[in-house]
Amino acid sequence: MKSKIEFNKLILIFVAIILIISSLVANNCYFYTESNEITSFYNHEYSYNEKCLKFAELQEKIHIDNNWSAAKEAGICSGEGTFSHPYVLKDLKIDGGDYGHDISIRNSNVYFMIENCTLSNAGSYPNYTGEFGGIHLSNVTNAKLIENNCSFNYIGIYLFQCDNCTIIRNIVNNNYAYGVHLFDCKRTKILRNTVNNNLYLGIYNVGGNFFGPNNISGNIVNNNELGIMLGGCIESILINNLVENNYDNGILLSSSHGNTILENNINNNNGSGIYLRDCMSNKIHKNNVNYNLKGIYLSHSSYNNVSLNILRGNEICWEADEDSLKNIFENNECSEEQIILGYELFLLIWTICLTSIFYFVKRKKPIN
């Protein structure tokens, strides 16, 4: 009788272990040291989705071309256009009807904010006829785009030749071309946005001339064709972005020089985690680059510094082609060992527990 009680206690202990670890697995996709930091840093995903104007009535499209006074008089915005009292467009819900921009602002150098707006169907597939965006800014300075939902457009947020703008905590998902598209923009901050499931690029930052510096930090960029691309960019920083499960490369720099890629988590992309093409003098430091086709790949790129990165489970840790010269690769951790994903760990523990129970049951059977 005593042995039977002990055996039942053993089973209860196993069940308790399974429940405890299962709860941990449910909250952490990767079960390794950095996971707690990753979870706490990126926990803004979808945090304000439900407050985005559930009861707002549809508004007309807004076009402002250096005529803020008229817009304020018409009741479209509030504020004074100064640093301390910017013009504010807030709590709007606009459906573009598959043509044109939802909100378009041109030739503006006053301070303004677009906040908590839901903007959709700006030139969206299949009826798009141009590069229309949920929010479109052209030749604009001093803009802030805060906590908007710019999903289901041709382009979610589109900035053309803008300066000193901030794009922060927006949801930019399921757009037909690009999530956030910048062309010839400088001193732009793209911070803590959720940019998922866009058909081509998540964040696309290019220009006809070398531009920068820009700051792309703390964004979630998953399940796009390509995660983040910079073309013709100088002296910009990409830090603490989560770039996962994109169908091509995670982060691509093309003809870009003097940039820093720091402390990003770049996992499970079908191309390279980080890909430099025709680039010089960039720093790639302290990134977690796991389970991509290639971890870090340099093509026609020279004088770059690649150091202190963790690369696990990639088919190739890092590689530079024969036209890439005088690059520094040092103190990178390259390992083929598998990071046990949460659900794989769950199955492993279940298997161990069931095997152990079977073993003890077999031991308890009387020998005839």
C-alpha cells in the first residue's frame, strides 16, 4: 500500500512539472536566456488595437497643402502648429474606397500630429492605380504619427522627402505593397511599430540620394516578403527590432554606408538574417540571428565590422563573397546546436514523463 501511495505521488509530481513548464512555454516562444528581455521589450504588439475608434463614423479624406489655417477653420484639426501646441488630427476613421490617400499632407513645416486614426483602403489591391497610402506626407517637417492603424492599404504609411518626423506605436499590417515606406527622408524615427503581413516590404527606407540619419528601433516586423530594407542610407541605426518569419531576408542594406545594426532579434527568415549588398563601413554588433538560410551575408561590401553576434541554427553562419574586402569578423558565436522552441520543448517533456511513468508501471507489475 505504501509503495502505491509513493507511486501516485510520483505521478502527481510529473503532472505538476508539466503544468509549470507548459505555462512558461505559453508565454515564451524561445526558451533561452534572452527570452525574458525579448518578451518585455516587444510586449506592445496589438496593445491598443481595440481602442482604435470602434464607434467612430467614417470621415471624408483629408488633403492639406500648406493650408493649416483653413483646415483648422473647417474643424478638421485643433492646435496652433507650434512645438508646444501642434496641430492635431485625432480619432478619425477613413475608408479610401480603393483610390487616393486617406490623409495627405504636403508642403508643411509647422508642428503637427496624427493620432489614433484608423485609415484603410487607400489604393488597395486589386483596384490600386498608384502608390497611395493610409497616411501620405510629402515635403513635410516636424510631423508625429502616433498610435494609428494603417492597415489594408496599398502603402500603410508613406513619407516622401520629409525631415524630422516620428512614426511611433502604429499598427501597419496587411498592406498590398509596403508597411512603412520612406523615400529621401532624413532625421526620421520609426519606433515601436507593429508591421506584419505586408505583401512586399515591412519597412522600406530608400532614396535617390544618400540620406540619413534615421532611427529604426523597437519594431515588430514579421511575415512580410522582406522585413526591413535600407537603400542609399547613411549613418542610421537599427536597434532592438524583432524581425521574424519573413519570406526573404530579415534586414537588407543596399548601397548604404556608416550604419549600425545593433541588438536585433532576427529569426526564421527564408533568406539571410542580415544581408549587405554594395555597402561600406557598417557595424553589425550584438544581434541574435537564428534559423535563417544564412545568418549574415556580405556581397560586394567592404570595411564592415561584424562582431559579438550570436548565430545559431543557420545553414551558414556568415559569409562574404570574393568581392567583399577588408571586413572584420570577430567574437561571433556560431553554433549549429538547435534552440529548442517552446512547443518542441513541451513535446519533449511529455515524452520523457510518459516514458518514465511507463517504466515505473512496468516495475510495479508482479512477476509470475
